[in-house]
Amino acid sequence: NEKKIREMEKLSIVGELAAGVAHEIRNPLTSIKGFTQIIKENINDEKLKEYLSIMLDDLDRISNIVNEFMFISKPKETMEIKQIEINMLISNVIHFMEPQSNLKSICVSTDFDKTIVAQCDPNQLKQVLINLLQNAIEASSDNKNIEVLLKEIDDHFYMIQITDNGCGMSSERQKRLFEPFYTTKEKGTGLGLMMCKRIIETHNGTIDVKSKERLGTVVKIVLPLSRERI
Ligand code: ADP
Ligand code: MG
């Protein structure tokens, strides 16, 4: 147990450092991307144009990784815990993801038991839901629907459950889900789920994935309703 606590502390220092470095890299990276784009548009040599395209793709990869690192959970003391209507937060995230779900004619529906007001860091929770919905959309073929369920469990906890009818995962793949840099996607970073887990755990919640190959995946998050339990 003490070993586990030490490991958690180490992870949180590494996380803090990574988030700080990511923040510093972001602005220069944006400028490099912008200028590379301009050069590509103003050059005639086909070979050089091709090199610049490769550079732009690689810059996109770096910026995806940097963006995910920026949201690696902050230490508890710097979390911004607020009183939030979770129904609203979920609806906002679904709306934010519409450009991606519409592209595949995927309907993301909600099943809200009742209005749930809970204390959390809203930006971090949003980031978790964006990542989970993105994974669900990426795993789904066209016209397959996704459902987000929100439910109170008892006086202290509530749950958010995201169900997709996508490609699902083998049990070998499921074992590796939360490993950093584990990805099966050509343009994936493999950091999304690790980041989700860290954020949920710093909220004193749990995240649990159940999946059947070719049938789909259910991700269940349980979170405390109030600050006293975070
Ligand atoms: P990334 O999305 O960048 O690959 P993640 O950490 O978000 O990284 O996910 C890791 C891997 O877990 C994915 O590459 C994919 O193989 C698998 N995965 C995650 N969510 C799902 C899902 N809803 N359905 C099927 N596979 C999934
Ligand atoms: Mg992902």
C-alpha cells in the first residue's frame, strides 16, 4: 500500500512536469506549423511541397500529444473544484463533438435519470468525456449509435456510462488500455485513456471498461457527488 502511494506521488510529479512542458511547447509549435503552412503554399517545387506535407503531418502528431499531456491531471491542490450540473456538462460535450459524430451519421443520445449536481473540476471532467466519446466515435462504423447514461448511485456517488456499438476489443487489448502510448490507431497518441484514468482517480472515482469484440464497449465512471469525498 505504501509502495502504491509512493508510485502515485511519483506519477503526479511526472504528470505535473509533463503538463508544464507541454504548455511551453504549445506556442512555438503553433508558430512553426503556421509558417510551414505558408511556405508550402508559396513554393513551386513539388518535391519540397511533399516534404513540407510530411512535416505538417508530423507537427500534427506532436501537437496531439502535447494537447493530451496538457490535460494530464493536476495535483489535487490545484484542481478547480466547482458545483456543476452534470447533465448540462454532458450535453455541452455531446454538442461540441457533433462535427465528428455527424461525419459518421452517429447519433449520441442521452439517458438522464434526473438532474445531478456534483462537485468536480469541470474542465478536467469535460476532457475525460471528450476523450471517451472520441474513442467511441472512432470505434464505430457509420450509423451506429452511442448512448450516455447519467445516474445517481446513492447519497454519495453518481455514474456516467458511455455505451458504443463499435468494434470492441479483445481481452488482450483490454488489458493494455490504460498504458501510456498504447494505441491501435495510425494517428493515435495512446494517451487518452491514461489521462482519463488519472483525472478520474484524482477525483477519487473509478473508471471501468467492459468490451466485446465486434459488439461494442461500455465505459463506466463512478464519481463522488461532493468535495468532501474528493
Ligand atoms: P488513442 O485513442 O489515441 O489510440 P486511447 O488511450 O484513447 O488512445 O485508447 C487506446 C486504445 O484503446 C485505442 O487505440 C483502441 O485500440 C482502444 N479503445 C479505446 N476506446 C475504445 C472503444 N470505445 N472501442 C474500441 N476500442 C477502444
Ligand atoms: Mg483516444
